[in-house]
Amino acid sequence: NAGVTQTPKFQVLKTGQSMTLQCAQDMNHNSMYWYRQDPGMGLRLIYYSASEGTTDKGEVPNGYNVSRLNKREFSLRLESAAPSQTSVYFCASRDLTSGNQPQHFGDGTRLSIL
Amino acid sequence: DQQVKQNSPSLSVQEGRISILNCDYTNSMFDYFLWYKKYPAEGPTFLISISSIKDKNEDGRFTVFLNKSAKHLSLHIVPSQPGDSAVYFCAASARSGGGADGLTFGKGTHLIIQP
């Protein structure tokens, strides 16, 4: 079972470069999420998509854009990467059709901005 | 302003004993609470959850207790096993059921099970 798949797993960028992080889920979930995790910190929400065609800002959206391409895929774009965006990025999805359900996470993309 | 707090960065417990991980929250709108387990270089894995209408939820060796008046929850692991060594995150959501808002996480507690 693939669950939530994130690509790439690792990436090194130079300041000012752009990059798109990909996420796909095969669980037919409605909602998808992007988080970042910095050392010694919990995960912080960047953007989320409650359903196909909708996106909303989370706690730390500055410097990022997202696209909900279809029900399966939710991408995160850094238009002009900055060193402060060095982090581990996690994508998650959740089923909203049956009451309280947990979010399921991918294994992350480790991004370094030089 | 941290809305979900895990005040113990690390906890060491002997194998076979009980592990108790604590979490406090400040937002009274939170109504769904979860615990996630995370190994290095992997994503968080869902462990157990509890709705605000309950005060206890049990799943095998794992039990979560919720004290709404104190805005406190705890995760009990009995008995602790070596494979339980990981970082545990407490998380909360402000809208259950139809809400699609993301989770608010604590900073995590690194649980170390000693042989």
C-alpha cells in the first residue's frame, strides 16, 4: 500500500532557485495538507486543500504556493527559495467522509537551500 | 504562542515499565486530539486519538487520557518495548467531523526505552 508518496526525497537548491514538491495519495481522501518541520519543532501547517479545487493558508504560508491538481495530487512550490526554507516538508491526507479520522503522512522531502 | 505543549523533550523508561507522555493545550476550541509516532527519516505514523466527548481511549498497549478541565492529555504505553523508542507528537484539531483544518502539533517527546 503506497499511501502518501512524496517526491523528491532529498533536494539541494541555491538561493533564488524555484522548485515544486510533489505529493500524491492513493486513499481517495478529500483533504490534503503540507507541513514543514524544523529542528526541535513540531510540524507547522503551510497550506491545505479541503477538497479538489480549494486551497487555504495555514500557519506559515509566506514564500509558498500550492496547486491541487486533482483529487490525488497536491503540489507545493517555492518560487524563489531562501535559506529560511531549509526544512523537512511533509504532505498528508485525510478522509473527511466518516467522522473523526487521522491524517496520514508521507515520508517527507528534505530540502536544503544554500 | 504555542497552543500545544509537550514540556518534556525526552523521556527514558526501562523496558517492560510504563511510559507516560504528557501534553497540554491552551485552545479551548480543540476537540480532537491525536498522538503520532515518528522514527528518523520517516513520516509521522498515527498511533491513537481521542474526541473531546471522551476521557479515555484504549488500543492494545496504548491508552490516551483526556482531562478537559485541565486542558491536559497523556499517552500511556504498557508495557514499554524497545520498538517504542521514537519521537512522539501530540496534535490537536479545532474542528472535528466535517472540518478540514490542519493539525496543531507539539514539539515532540523523544522516548528512549532502555533494556
